[in-house]
Amino acid sequence: MSAAPPTSTPGADGPRSRGTRAVPAPEHRPSGLLGALSAIPGVLRAWPARNGQVTFECRDQEGRLRAGILDPRQGEHRLLPYADDPSLPALSPGLGGRLVVHRAGRRAVVLGPDRVSKLTRPGRARPSPASLEAFEAFTRMGLRVPGILRADEDRIDLELVPGRSLAELGDAGLPGWQRLARVWSRLGPAGASLPLHSPAHEARVLRDWYERAAGHGLLEEATGDPHAGPALGRAVEEACADLEAGGEQSPGPALTLCHRDLHDGQLLWDGRDLSLIDLDTPALAEAALDLGNLMAHAELMALQGRLSPQGHDRVQGLLEDMAAASPTTGARLRAYHHGARLRLIFVHAFRPGARAWLPRWTSSCLAAPSSIHDTIHDTTDGSTSCV
């Protein structure tokens, strides 16, 4: 799932001029959070939550997906009962199907024979006008999107579309990437119902993720580098300045319909159709937002060994072709691409399994842009990613 937070407004002081808005530097302290998460049997992934807590998913002894909450200050965690969550009243073991996502207090996803059921807090399940507009627009451009079978206040059922994600397929998914490149130029003009996601909004998303990871003392712990926190703080400050600089230009950057969480895990290929899922956060934004995110995730696939160096070269070439057909510039693409690369550090810093590759990814993000290509060709492993 998307790791990106919902669209928010900039801070009360508004966007400032380039280089004048410093990222707060939370006290960097060893927290042992990763150690505490690693000690949870079957832990899979984790997210920052309210009041300094962390939510997580794990597999229990019966192989079932369970949601839990960890309070790092107390050093204690608790598991919710299987397929039960007081914040998600529509979730229950009686739903049938297979529980594939359960983020405590936030959402759950149940995979059935012909549908995907998403369970949310009351009032959050029905698709927004922006989501409905995005469904139609992406369908017109040649992508398959899941049909809505049912929509209640706390549950939405979507058609189960065929195929496996490009994240799973690796090099075998190259025809899917080619299909994406072919249809990309058909994306029509954005409609009036889309919320704005400005460069300042994107900078705020990046700052928020940095502050969450740093506030939990994770940066040095996850990367194995005692100097990672300050170096990443400076990198985030520079990346946010680059993002915000685009919003200060006159005329401003061209805006278009964006998925806002577009990556290899959201695209399913069955050999014939390319399907796009999770249309929960569409927005009016720069084309470089989706393109930069795709590029960063393709690089991560290659670093982890899920995409060969040759396969990555081909995907990168396709993404560059897509950028050439989009209303963006090289400078804006670089800004969003770099921001996405940094954001992935902070998202994965909460996941114990990322320690196998996160130090190399962090080093590449802090180095010159050309170094990541060398890193991909020189070092790969079999780790997997789920954002």
C-alpha cells in the first residue's frame, strides 16, 4: 500500500523561499525500536502511528495476518484479535476470503474469489468525486481499473482484476511497463473535482516522513550509520527547497491528473491488460510526481535484485520516454525523483527486513545522482519490498 500520507495543506507560514525553510532536527537517539519490532514473531512491516506508537503486521503461528500496536516508550506490544478491529466495524472473521492487509485502526483488505473488500473507519470508504474521475480518466487512456461492486460508509468492494504486480514480475513484467509507456500520452486534461497537490504539499509529505523516522531514532539504527540523521536532514532540506522552487515560478508548473502513489506494486499485468489499483489519492499535480515515484521504485527493484540491471535500463528508458511526452521538465523530474528516493528511506526505516539493503540505498541517495546506477550494477540481493 501506499505509504504516502493524505493530501494536506502547507504549514501555517506557507511555502518560503528556496533555502530558507530548514527541516526541524529531532533529537537523534537510539530507540531500539527496530530491535523491539524484530522481536515480534512473524513481523512483516510497520508504520508510525499517533501518540508515538507504531502499528505493525505480523503472521501468527497459524499463518494468519494479524495487526498490532507497539508503544516504544513502554516496550510493549499488543495483538488485535484476528480480523477484528474496534475502529473498523465492517471487518470480521466471517467475511470470508483472505486478509491481506490490516493496518490497526486504519484499514484492512480482504481478498475474495471475485472481489477485493476494503474496510475503513466509518465515513471513509465511499469513493470521492476525485476518485471516480480518476477511474474514468485512467480507463480512457487504456488502463484497466477495478469496477466498484459495492460502496458503504465503511466498506467498498472492488472487482478483482487479473494479473500480478510489476513488483512481483521483475523482468517478466517488462511488457507491462511497455504498455504503460504506450498509453501514458493519452492521459487527458484533469477535471475540476481533483484536489490540488502542490510542490509545497509534496515537500510537506517528505518532511513529515523524515520527522517521523528521526523522531523514533530510526535513521542511524536502520542505516547502520551514526551520521545518517544529520546528513539526511540536510538532504531533505535541499530536496524540499528544490520541490518548492517549482511552485514559486511564474507561470507555475503545468498540472495534470496524478495517481499520487504510483509504483510497481500498483500496476498488475496479466499478459494482456495492465491494471491500475488503489485510486484513493488522485490529485491535480505535476506530471513529475508520478514519474519520479515510478523511477525511484524501479531503482529500488534493481537494487534489491528484483529487476536485472538490463531490465532496469529498459524500464528507465521507458520512463524517460513517458517524461518526454509529459508536461514537465528535467529539473522538475529530478526534484520529484530525488524526493521520492529519500522518502523511501524513511518509510522503510520502520521495517526490520529493510536492514539488508537500506544502508546501500541510503548511501546512493546521499551520493551523486549517477552513483545509483553503479550501485545497482555492482550489488544486488534477493530482498523484497512492499510500500
